[in-house]
Amino acid sequence: MAPLWYANVLKPGMSESDILGRKLITILAINSGVAEDNDQLVYVDLRIKALYNSRTKEYSYNGLPLLVGSHQRFKVNGIQLPGIIHAVGDLGRDPFPQKSYLIRGFLDPRNNEVSVFNQTNQLSSLISYTGVYKFISNKLQIGSQVKNDQKVLAQITEIKKTPALKRVIDNGREWEIPDPQRESIEMALTATVNIIDGKPYFKEDQNRLILGGVIPLDFSNVKVFMTITELSEVN
């Protein structure tokens, strides 16, 4: 049974937002009635910013699957809404405004190879590298693209590959040794980004683009993480 004040307090358009002001939940419609046992029933249509799992074909919110018949608790405008889900569907959403950006950066081996990250931690950074393995760099070429459902999100426009070094600190001295198995990678790409609250994001609202930040790039043959050194809007 829903509290009697629900139908009077809840209004279409009420919403709950995250710390960036983006709406997570919005009330679309409210209907109320009385059951045979005189209990009050309140039906609420909610628009929820949910995650979709293409493997399970299910939506989730706050880590919980949105399943018909499941008991859920939502918060809207500070009001807790416990209830049972009767239906789930994709309503779509208003698209974010988009712009083209030029992004420059480099591949830090600590972000692209688990073995390098673990090794440098274990040895207290006594060993470091300036490049990634060639089996990674060889897969990156001008024209390589990041796509989502056949839509091009980013494309490499420039790439510079130079011989990499292995740096070793021994007895307080630093040595640099050529590493023929690796290459240092600097590259530039053009990307279509979403503008949310005036800030650029890559892949909808998942990755905010900032100098020094890391952007994940899922190419068809390899996934890399590029550290951003330059970021500018393309007119």
C-alpha cells in the first residue's frame, strides 16, 4: 500500500540529478486508484538513466537489474519510492550536443601493459620504459578508427613511432638502454565528443576529456589507453 500523500506530493517532471546536474530519474506520469481491499495504489512512470547489458538484454540502475516483478527503491526529489516494477522499456533520450575535437597524446606503458605496472611497483620504479610493445604499436596506423555501431567516434590522423628506451636505476645511477621490442607512440586523432555542462566527454558521458587524463580507445584490432597532452575544438 502506498502512503496517502504520495499521489498528492509526486508530480510529473520531478527528478533526481547527479552531482553534475544530469538527470538520473524523471517522473513522466502518475496514476492512482483504490484496490478492492481499499488500499491505495499509485502507478508511477519513470524515465531512468539506466545501463543496458547487451549480453543479458537487461537494464540496471545503481548496480541492480531492473526486472519486471522485482522490488526496487528509487529516490526522486529527495523522496524514496519503494515499489514493484511492472514494465521496462527503452524510451530513448534527448541526444547530447556534439562537437569535433582534436586530441593529442601518447601511450604510457604503465596504462597499457599490466606486466609493466606490476613490475615498476614491485621494484619501486627502479625500471621504467618509454614505449609499448611493438605488437601493440604495429596495430596502430593513420586511419585506424574507433566505432560504435558502425558510427566513427574517433580516427587517428597522425602517428609518430620512435625507438623506445628501458631506464634502469642501479646504485643511484640511471642507465638508458635501447629496447628493440618497444616503440614510443605519440598520436593525434579527431573525435566526436558530447558536450555536457560545457565539458567534453567521449563515448556519451563515460569519459570526461581533460589534459593529463586517459582516454580509452577501442580500435577493431587493439584497445589502448592514451594520455592526453593537447585538447582543442575543431571548427
